[in-house]
Amino acid sequence: MKYKDLGFRAIYEQFCAFPLKDEMREDLMNYPGFNKADGMLCYGYMHPEEGLMLAVMAIGMLEGSDIQCFREPQEKIISMPPEEFEDEEIITFKESDRILRMQYDDQIRALGNRNDVEYMRANRSITFIDELRDPRFIDDVPVELWRKDRDAETVMVRITDSDMDALIGQIRQEPKQDFGVHEGDEIRFVVFRNGQKRLTAYKDFDADTGYTPEQLEDGTILKEAIHRFRGDRTEKNLMGLLHILRDSQFYIPCQVAAEGAPSEDSDPDGVMMIPQIMKNIKDQYFLPVFSDLEEMGEMKDTCRPMRSDILSAIRFAKDSEYAVAGIVVNMNSELFFIGEDLYPVLRQMESGLTDVES
């Protein structure tokens, strides 16, 4: 298999072998057998300035999925950028990795122990962001900066840490617009895969500001966010809407099931409520929720509204006896559909509620 099909994990802190190109022989003159070898045994490591590099441990003769190396070089080890081998067949040595590490321990140490500290190594173990990583500087990812009244702007951010909810990194270039952050500043950002399966890393500064419960109470801010997204379906507007959804309270039309002791699915009087599941013209089931009582229209006369948040609504949809396709917000006006792909995004979001008006 070719290196470009496997990516950096095939070589980072791993032994591998590549065909030796004729144009490389002059650079490898200090290696025994440079004039007759047809392969190179390499070790991938991170150089602090050059990024991901391949250190040539030895050269030798390729034999199928193995390489028979001449004795190790006694002089300076040569390193090469991996992109020179993108279209080359790569041989990996996972089964004999321990033996190779023992055999070439001195050469690995000669690299200057440049594999960085443990927290960097831990961040490089996060696989779900691999498609965002820079091919050479694998700690760097493009992050979109979002702020109200600003165009979305992408900057490179070097990951330095992570927590349960976000990644943490240092901005590597000065933003062209005023986002209140600069090159060298540390930011927390999150990663989201949209409905088109595109992975995006973003920092939403508006979400950091947050809203008070009183500001979200009447649903106006939520309806404005839905209107903004329907008019301009960008990821920036989508994530801004989801942050508002995360902290909003809704009216869920319910049927009365029974009376008893108050529980999570009952009103304060202990009346058990069953959320109303509806079906659209495509025979898909959905759970309707509303930003205010007026949005319910005639349903407020036939159903009993229950006040709830979006995380509870997701639970109601998942626990329903029907195969609920999603949640529809304000189905009688400018609606927004929350499909199952957005459930984990909303669950992972931190609340942005604040006691101070923005």
C-alpha cells in the first residue's frame, strides 16, 4: 500500500521501509552499501522545526515485505520529509517492532528525543481529527473563528491539550479580523461533523458570551437564530443556533397518562405526561417542540404543554415506541429539524447560560 493511503500514523514513532530512489544516493553516501542498496529502513519522528520527518536508520535490499539491512551507519543520520514518498509503496514492521527498537535504540536517541512531552503524545493519539491534521505538522489543525458581525476566518491552531468537552491549542498566525485573540493566544475549540460528513473545527466566541435564562425565556432569540440559519445555511449559523437550542426551554405537547407522585416526566401536580409523536406526509415520525405557546397553534387546545429542555426532548424521542426520525422545532412557522446526527453534538455542548446580560 502507498504511504499517501495510510497517512502519518503508519510512520509516526514507527519503523517502515521505502524504495531507495537513485537521486537520494548522494545524500546517503555515509551509509554502508549506498551504491547497491534498493531500500531504506526509516523511523518517523517529530522535529521541532521541520515537523514530521523520516530518519533513515539504515539502507539495504528489499525482499518482499522485508528489508535486509547493511550494518548501521556510524556517522550523521539523514532525515527526509515524508511527502517525498507519498506515491511509494510502504513496508511496516509492527510484528518486529520491539526487536528493531532494541537494535536501533542508539540511533533513535541520536534524534535528540524530539518526540515531545507526554501531553503532546496523548493529543496525537486522538484519531477522530486525523483528517484535519496538517500532513507535516500533525499537531496543527485549521480552526474556523466565528463571531457575530464578522466573516468566518480560518487560522491554524497547534493542539496543546484537551478536556472532556473541547480541544485546547495555540493560535499559530495573526487573525486578519478582530476576534479579540492574537497569534500565540490559547483558545478552546470543538470539532463537529456536519450532515455532509465534513469535519470542522471551530471556535464560537458568541457562544462564550452566552445568554441569561430571562433572555431566552420568550423564544425570540431562538426564532431569530432559526430565521438566520434558514436564510444562510452556514456551519457558523448552524452552531450558533445549536448553542441557543442547548440552553432554551420548550413547550412539548403531551397527552395525559395518569396522576401520581411527581416525576421527571410529569408536571408539578404529578400528572404523568406522554409527549405527542406525530407523522409527516412521508410517514416519518417526529417529536414536535415549540419555542412559545403561540407557536403551538391549535395544539395547545388539544394537548397539555410540558416545559422542558432539548436534552430531555432528545430522551423522549429516543425512548418513544415509534421510530422517531428527529425533533421539529416550531413546525407551524419557520421550522428547524433536529436529526439524530445532531443529538450527540447537543449532548456534548456545555451550557452557555450566564447571570450577566451580554
